[in-house]
Amino acid sequence: MPATAPAPALTLEDIRKARARVYEAALRTPLIRLFAPELPASRRIYLKLDCLQPIGSFKIRGAYNLIAQLPADQLRGGVYTASAGNAAQGVALAASRAGVPCTVVMPDHAPQVKLDAVARLGARIIQVPWDEMWTCMQTRSFPGLETATFVHPFDDIRFWAGNGTCGLEIMEDLPNVDTVVVPFGGGGLAIGVATAVKALRPQCQVLAAESINAPLAASLRAGRATTIERRPSIADGIGGGSVFESIYHHAARLLDGTRQADEQAIRDAIRFLATRARVVAEGAGACPVAIAMAGDAGEGDIVCIVSGGNIDPNLLAEILVEG
């Protein structure tokens, strides 16, 4: 359970205000049609390429919007976050732009490519077991970092607002979209995107994409935020074992359900994107594509958010070779 009360509902106006701040660091990423003639003509898949962001992930949107709004007294002691890798890079970049030190609590199994990227941005890394990192997210505290300001990687309305700019871009580029499939890890991207999309096109279906770790699906079935047994997944960016109560409240209200892709389907989607679309995607970013290509997101105009491209090169090579 998070240590603070649930944030108020995000609004379209919050997201529109975030744009001026977000684009100081983030890109307005392209939306491209996936060329896949083997799919039914009724299923038109588009890729929202947030893997092309400067840090290779959508997380720059929310992190920059949040840190840009922190007052000077909260920045004075620096900032820190807890992350499996992508939020770590977003917070580190935003902190470097603000001229303040940054520390990142990362799991001890984090991919080397993400560790290297965080280090290049000048952040100090503390590696701990996954459960300790998750506890840091829940309590918003970590021993020895009491003088720094904690930046939550997903449970903050300012993070949601920055992430929501991705949804605004989708609606500008494809206003008649039928379905948007969003990777669901902490839930900050899903809440931001769904808020923008539903405000501008209420009939559009917004689906959460999960891997074999599917705490949102379990929570929706139970009617409350719940915890599942966490298993290692190629989609490490969406590999949590539980949903925060505050996140569940908003996700249950905004989303039209969740879909899961198994490990092989995600690997196949990574390979398909690399060889057919020339897009490098990590597991979490390929998960929506695996779901849409299988037909689990329905028919019509479907946008898959390729949320990140920070895949370990050795793993990518292994997946390409096995194909």
C-alpha cells in the first residue's frame, strides 16, 4: 500500500498544461502504420514509438513534468527514485537538467543496458533485491536518503499528466482510433493516456497490456487491488507483483480491461518489430504489439504504445537468432 492518500483524478487540462514543460526534454514521437499483410485487413495496427525518446522510453514525459514543478526547497537535497530502469533514466535526466544530484534504487537483476544508461546520466545507483525496491516505492523512503526528495516513478498526478501527452499526440494523429493498447507496469502511463483518450474520444477502448505477471487482471477480477506471485518475465518493465490501491482506483475507472501476452508471444513481437518494422523494442514495449497481432485487442484502428526500447543487446541477438 502506498504511504499517501490517492491522488485526485487527472484531467485533460492537467495534461495540456504539461505539454509546455514536457517538450523541453521529450520528443513528440511518430505514429506509424505497421505493415503486416498477413493480418486481416480489418485489423490495422499503428505503433506509437515512444522507444524513440532521448532515454529510449516514455518515462521522460512524466519525470520531467514532475521535477520541473518541484520548488527549490525540495530540490536542494537532490532527488531519488526507485525503478527497474526506465523511470530511473527519466528522473536522472530531469535532475541533471535541474542541476541537482540524483540517486536511483534499482533491483539487483536490472538489465545492464539500463544500469549503464542511468550511470551515463550521472545518477548514483543503489542495487537491492526487488522486494526492497518495491518497499521503497510503497513507503516513499529509503535509509540514508532522508535529505533528498523522493520522486515516485508512477504514483503521482504530475507523472500521469506528463505521460498523458502521449495520449494527446495519438488523438491528434489518429482521431478516429478504435483501441489503444498501453503497457501496464506501475500504471502511470495507462492512467495518463486513458485520461487524454477518453476525454477526446469516449468510445475508444483503452486496454492494459500485461505479461505473465498480471496484477491488474487479478485485481479487476477481485474487485480490489491485490498481489500475485511475481515471476521473472522478458517484459521486466511491467513485471510487478501488485497494484497500488490508488492506481487501481483510477485504472478500474478509466480502462476497458486488460489483456495478457505470454513470454513466447512477446519474444516473437520483439523479433517482428526488429526485422519487419526496423523498430527496437524491449519486452514491455512489444507486449501491446503481441496482443494486437494475436487479435486480442479486436479489430479496427489499433494503436500499440511501444513504450521503450531499452532491451539488452545480447537478449535481442538471442531472440533474432532463434527466429
